[in-house]
Amino acid sequence: MEETGTGRATRAHAGVPSALEIVRTRSLASLVAQEIETLILTGALAAGERLNEQALATRLGVSRGPVREAVRGLERSGLVVGVRNQGSYVRQVSAEEALEIYDIRAAITGLACARLAEAATRAQVAALRALVKRMEDARRADDAPAYYAANLDFHAALLAHGGGPRARRLYEELGNELHLFRRRALVQPENMRRSNAEHAAILRAIAAGDAAAARAAGEAHIAGGKRRFQATDTGTPRQAARKGGEDHDTDHRSPPPQPARGGRGARRGAAGPA
């Protein structure tokens, strides 16, 4: 039944958002999330820093609603962690922890690639090939966000087809902790080129059914990601803030302890690129 003007007025008076308002808010929240993500990746919002929703809303020229929704989305993606009764903080992982996580991910990735080489279907190989092409197109366009998204899908596919349930869970948890480092390391065009060349090597070994070569290529890819991380490591959270520019619109208080694995609402497929 079509809603009457009176019905719409009643809904508005009651504070219930209309479908159009929801679409507009969600679209704006997506844009706000991109802006906040940029602030995080450039170091303007440092690792471990508390996100001040009102200050961010003022800075971005929006209301607090889209900012709140954007922050929740960033929590699900692993860049931000929420602490009950404390607020939301930029995820913080020490360089030492990150290096150890890379080593563990290398072993899991190698295992998944080897298993996939032994049993990959034509459709699975074709899907991986399409993802490598997507990343190559994004690289040529110097589109780091598009590259990262396809990169996530590529690694998710490797684990979905070659890894068991336990390996997938562990890989996703580890990957969520490295979002900040992995995205920052892939912003540079040369790093995207090297990363996708490694993807192509993995694909060739899987397509050839060579399990040993696939394992070696998978491990080498994560090792390459580790080197790229080390080359772009900005040091401590405060050093990162100084390099990225001082942010006067946020609360710089030290955060409370953060969850050790994955964070609230870790999403499937987040354990993406090296």
C-alpha cells in the first residue's frame, strides 16, 4: 500500500528515517569512511589514536551519524578497533608483531597454494586469472584502492579453495591485524607491480599443477610483502603522526589495551594481500 503524506509526516515526526534518507546516509558514510581511511593511511590519524567522532564530523563537514557508521565499517575491515565504554581507536600492531604475523601467513599461504595446485578446477584457475588481470588494470591506472580490493579477493580465493576451515580462520585473524601495514605498503606503484608479478607466479604454478612450485611462490609472495612492509614502516605511533602531519581535531590520549586477534566484527576475506 502506498504511504500517504500523513504517514510520511508521522514517520518523520517520530524520527524514523525514510528509505531515501537511509540510502543517502549510507552513501555519505561510504565517502566518509574513505576519507577517514585516507587519514589513517597517511598517518594523519596515528596507530593507537582515539577517533573523536565530533571532531571528525566537523573536519569533514558532515553530521556525526555518517561518521559513526563509517567508523563501524572500518572496525569490520580491521583498520579500527572498538573498545567497550572507551571508544574507537586506529588499530595498533607493533613492528615486531607484524613481522611475526607475516612469517605465519607465509606458511599458511604456501600450504593453501600447494593444495590448490593439486586440485584446482578450470573455473578456479580462470577466476584467479581474472583477479590477476583486475590487479594489473588497477596498477596501470595507479588505482591503489581498486588494487587492494582485488588483492583481498585473490588471497581470499586462495584460502577458500586451498585452505581448510582452521587455516582460513587463522589467516583472516592475522590479516585483520595487518590492514594498516598492508595497505600502506601497496600504495606505491612499484610495490603494486612487484606484488602482482608474484601473484602471476602463484597462478602459473597452480595452473601447471606444480604443488612444490606453488608453495614456494606463495611463501615468496608473503616474504615480499614483509620486505615491502619493512621498507615503508613508519616506526612508532607518535613517529607516524609526526610524519603524517599533526592532527589537532582528534583526541591523542593513550588507548586502553586492544583485542589481540582480529577485533570486533572481523569480516570474511579480510586477510588479504602481502
